[in-house]
Amino acid sequence: MAELRLPEQNTVLLTGRLTRDADLKYTASGTAMCRFSIAVNRRYKDPKSGEWKDDTTFVDVSVWREAAERCGKILKKGSPVHVEGRLRSYQVEGKEDGVKRTKLEVEARRVQILEKASSAGSSGGGEPEPAAGAEIEEVPF
């Protein structure tokens, strides 16, 4: 049987809200890295009871370099975002028991903020200005 060649594909698209403020740190070489977690909801109708239910999944996200700095300054708990990236796994050692565990996170290539910046301090009744450096887009849902 001929060797089967599979395409290399590792793409993740998620939309959710931050569960805590974004945490911006810098590596020893000065590279910015930001981590946050988002809650991704799925609403469905239970076939037995007919009731609507929510299923929430919590996903850790990491962002690097300039995008990390923007995320660290702008994103707060509850911020709605759309994340595009890839799954990445790595090993961590438990602090208390020393057991190695595998952790899975999304390494973001793009983080899109799904809300307009607050219009606090702006005069006039027009549209609020977007936050500096943020990628903001009206989402049709």
C-alpha cells in the first residue's frame, strides 16, 4: 500500500469572552507574551426536556510580540474576542506533586476585539473611537 500523505492542518477559530484580565509578560530576551482565557458558549435545546441549555468550554490563549502588547493593554475580563490560531501542547510540572502534565492552548495569530472602545470622555453623539492599535470590526450576529 502506498504511503498516505496527510495535509498539515492545525487551525482554530474561536469566539468568546475573556474570563480574566489579559496577563502581559516579557521573556528574558524582551519578547512580549500575553496569556488569557476565553469562555466559548454553545446553546442547544435538550431533546428530552425541550429546555435550552448552555455548554461552556474554557480555552487558554497565548499571543506574542506586538499583538501581545496590544492585547495586554486593551483586553479586560468580559471583553468579547475572535481568536484565530493553532493548537499547541507543552509540558508543565506540578508545583506540589512534581508530576508532569500536558497542557493544550491556542497560540493566536490574530485576535480581533469584537466591541467598540468606550466613549468615556468623548464629546458629541457620534460613534465612539476605536482603541489605539486594536483591530475592531462590526460583527453581523
